[in-house]
Amino acid sequence: MEISKTTLDKVLLIKPDVFEDFRGTYVETYNEKAYSKAGIDVKFVQDDVSMSTKNVLRGLHGDSTTWKLISCPYGKIYVAVVNCDKDSNQYHKWECFTLSDRNKWQVLVPPKSANGHLVLSDLALFQYKQSTYYEQQKQFTIRWDDPELGIWWPVKNPILSQRDDKKAE
């Protein structure tokens, strides 16, 4: 497994080892011992999956306590991560990643960060592990096209939920 630092503190890009042969591919998507040995000592307690169609944009969502390990086991997604820690010198800095079933990459997102994703393929599966149990009332939402952030998204009119179409909470 290859782990790379990103421009955002504590946000890591993880490239798992992939075994390929004539039958297809095999990837170990998580191994607590291997991740801990690599310096990722996060206890995950919940796994979540969402399936969406092209141009669906979910997020930007986050909370103050949850680590997330994000992947895309099917399709292709564009993931944005925003530092939302008001005490950080990187407050409101962001970085984007393209995750897919082809590259098998993962992004580790720390607490006090928001993440959102846009589906680039006809259909995509967004999967993430969480270090806390989901509680919507503890989450914050930032509008995907917040002019203060200026995140570049490869879509002009995404398909949004009512929650994601509102101004910041």
C-alpha cells in the first residue's frame, strides 16, 4: 500500500496494493494491522455505502469528531475535502480527488473536515468507513458551490438533495 500526504493536514491519499491476473483483480480494502503499521491508527465503527447516478452531488458534510475512509468500489467519483477547523491555518482550504473502481484509491478525511462527491460515471458506489456512529444532528453542511470556497466541480447543474441545495447551516 502506498500512502501520500496531500496539501491538507491529516488528509491522506491511499493506494492499496492490487493483485491482477486473468481472472480479474483482488484488493484488500482495509486491514487494521496494516493501516495501524502505516500510521493510520483510527478505530472504525460503521461502514456506509451510497449508490448514485451521473451528476448527483452529495455534500459537503462533516462533523467535529469523525474520521472517514472514502473509496469508490464501482464507477467514478470526484471527491472534495474542505478543512473546516477554524483554528487551523488551512481553514477553508480544499483539495479534490478522483476515485474509481479502476484506480482503487482511498481518501482518509479527518474530523473538522467536510467532504462531498460528484458522480462522474453513469452509476457509482461511494463507500466509507466512519470512526463514530452517524448522527445527522451533529453534522454541518456547506453548500457545494459556496463562493467563499470556490471549489471547482466538473458540473454546472448537479442533482442535489434538499439538504445540499440550502445555504450553509
